[in-house]
Amino acid sequence: MSDQPIAHGRRRAIKLALGGVVAIPLANVLLRTPAGAAKTISPSNPIAKQLKYVEKSTTKGELCSNCKYYGGGGKAGSCQLMQGQMVLAAGWCSAWASA
């Protein structure tokens, strides 16, 4: 018997595995939605309701943009408490904490 088919199959498997290692991070970068294009969470969302999220803060000095849970960004950014969903920088919720 010849080792040719086994060696060929092993090489192919290694090539496919290496291709997957490269393809997964590349797909992640290509499929990621830019922060400016992402939709912000609605105040009617169950999580937002529970945290009393509003899109415009009425509490002096307390904004999503200066909260420790805010992920940064321009007019909107991700919030750890909103399961990574986007919140407006000018927003506020009852879980606001100084950064």
C-alpha cells in the first residue's frame, strides 16, 4: 500500500485548518458594524426600561459618555450594562457610575 493518499489528505487538512485560522479573524473585521452606523438601543427595550435609560440626560454631570460602563465613541458607544448595545453619549440610566 502507498502512503500517498494519506499524506495528501493530511496536507489538505492542514491547509484547511490554516485557512480557517486566517478566515475567522478576517470575517470578524469585515462583518463588524462601524460604530456610527450601528443602531442605538431603544428606551423601550426591556433592559433599557429596567435601567430607566433615557436618550438625553436630565441629571447634571451624569451622561453615558462619562459613565464607567460606556465603551467610548462619538455620539454613541457601547454600554456594558446594555449587553454591549449602543447608547447615546448624551443619554443616562439609573446605573450611571463615575468613570
